[in-house]
Amino acid sequence: MDAELFPRPRTQIAPGAVHLPGWLDTDRQRELLAACRDWARPPAGLRTVRTPGGGTMTARQVCLGWHWYPYGYARTVVDGDGTPVKPFPDRLGDLGRRAVRDAVGEDVAAYDIALINFYDADARMGMHRDSDEKSDAPVVSLSLGDTCVFRFGNTETRTRPYTDVELRSGDLFVFGGPARLAFHGVPRVHAGTAPPELGLTGRLNITLRVSGL
Ligand SMILES: O=C(O)CCC(=O)C(=O)O
Ligand SMILES: [Fe+2]
């Protein structure tokens, strides 16, 4: 994992959107995975998100700090077990600030939301914007486990032009500035590609946001 045959360079995908491959070392990935397993436990644990149209999201989710539901934020799991959302841990705030400094060289106000998405082999996420926040601070995205195709588009439409980026375990992706409201999604997860030493079947994504609430 640490010694890739072809090292992947840091890449600007669009103005304000940067991919930093292998940003988390194996120990950091293991620590985060262990924490995600704790956060996924009830109460206020991993849940299936229902959309207003009657559908369900295939990636299951747990939130910290503020509870996201389609389409807003609450302090309790209003569309689930009704319990208070788990607190946002300081160490995720530190990680988020460090990520933004490394990616775009900015100092950002305190992160206070984490969304943890769990994808099994068949899970996907449709093209959407992260637009329920009242802050334009960059969104920080960390990937663990299976490799996925992350589709990063434009701010106008769900369709082309977009760029498909392979996100692997340990990768960081930050989008802010002119890319903060770009459409993005996960059309595909490559099952069985997680680094064996991590011990995760599937993919986890940790998204950090500033609520401005
Ligand atoms: O899983 C990912 O990489 C993206 C997650 C995402 O876009 C979101 O939670 O809003
Ligand atoms: Fe998103």
C-alpha cells in the first residue's frame, strides 16, 4: 500500500478541487476504520436513508455533529431512531483542517459535520450537490477500503462535463472555492480491492463539512 508501483501524483481535477492520493497512512486508516465501527453502532448508528420520492440510498450512512437527512440538518435522528446525533470529535476537526491546508493551502473555520457512508459492492451515489450547509468552506472527503469511481462534475448540470477519478483507500479529495457546489457522485465501487491489511469488505467514505448553522 505504501509502496505503489506507479506513484499517483496530486492532481487538480477542477479549480478548487484537488485529489491527494495516499494521504492517510495505513495506521491512520486503521484508526479511522475502528472509529467508524464505533460510530456505526446504535443509538444514532448506521442507517438506510429514505428520499422524499420514496426511494432509498444504497450507501448506508451515519452522521456526527449534525444529522443530515434529505434535505436539511437536525440535532436528532429525525428520520431514524430519534436519538441525539453523536458528537463531532475534535480529532476529525484537526484532520479536516490539516487536509484543507495540504490540499488548497487555506485555513478553515471549524468543521462540525461528518457523514460516514458505507458502500457494499452494489452501492452507488447519484450525482448531487452538497448544498444544505450555510458555509462555503471546502468539503473534505476521505476514502477507506474498496476503490471507487468518483465522478466530479460541474456546478450547472448533473451531466457532462465531468471527470472520473479513482479514489482508493487512504485518498483525500477536497472541493471548495469555485468547485464547492459542483455535482458529484459515485457510479461504481470495485469490490474486493481494499488493501487486505485494513480488514474492510466494502468502502467507507468520511465527508467533513462546515455547517455554518
Ligand atoms: O462517497 C463519496 O466519495 C462521496 C460522498 C458524498 O458525496 C456525500 O456524502 O455527500
Ligand atoms: Fe456529496
